[in-house]
Amino acid sequence: MFAVPPNTVALSAAPAAHPALVARRLAADPHRWGHLLEFHTEERFVTLLEHAGGQEIWLMSWLPGQGTDLHNHGGATGAFTVVTGTLTEHVARGTGTERPTHTVHRVTAGQSRVFGPGYVHQVHNDSPEPAVTIHVYRPGRLPMINYRIDQDDLRRAL
């Protein structure tokens, strides 16, 4: 499953492969990352697999109940692929005069989600089983920006 948000911008010089394809290829090759995989009870496990060619690739594990705050990726584009397990993604939209809305996606093993600049989401493991994901960000090293829904508006958290 590929979902292209409405705010996705075409790049003038296309990279070698779409971030979702990079994530899916790596997800299918656990020999490259399986030895690095850990599960932490206190917080979600995250490790950088690669930083090259203007992109970063991350490996993450999600125990039941673990998740992220509402955030975006600071102008980066990218994708994540679920290797094992199931995650729930809440996508939030609406600022200024728009009333905030959100869409919920269940993302299961083998499925990918893509995002562009301004894509605000929250990812959580609501299932009873652990999940493993591969994430690709272009460009890398952009800070995540946290958000909150304040009354009837989606606002950047301070």
C-alpha cells in the first residue's frame, strides 16, 4: 500500500529510487540489519542504518503500547515500511481557518506509508505483538517538529 499525501512535491532531479522502494528492499533483506535489532521495554528502539547520498535509513522496533508524539519530519520526504507486526498511523491535517481532521491507517507487514513536507502524523503499536519498521528520510538530519491539537487548531508544540 502506498499513500501519497496531497502536499507531496515532485523533485526536479529524481533520486535513484523512491524512499518506499528503498525501505521495502531493505525490509526484505534482514541479513543487513537483523543483527542490530533490539527491543527495549522503556522506549521504542531506534538505530541509524545508513546516512549517505542525502538520505538516512533507520531501523525501529515497537513493543505493544509504544509510539510517537504527533510530529512531522521538518520538511523531509520519506517513507516507512512495516517489516513485522502492525502499526496504527494517525495523520492530522488543518491549521488556521481549517478545522483539524485526522485519518487513521492500520499498516501491516509488507505495507508502506509515504510522506512529504508538512505531513503531521503519530505512529503507535496498538497490537499485542511487537513491530519492526524501516524508515527512509530525504534529506536526513532534519529535526522532528512536535504538534498538538489545541481546541480547533493543529499547532506546533513549544
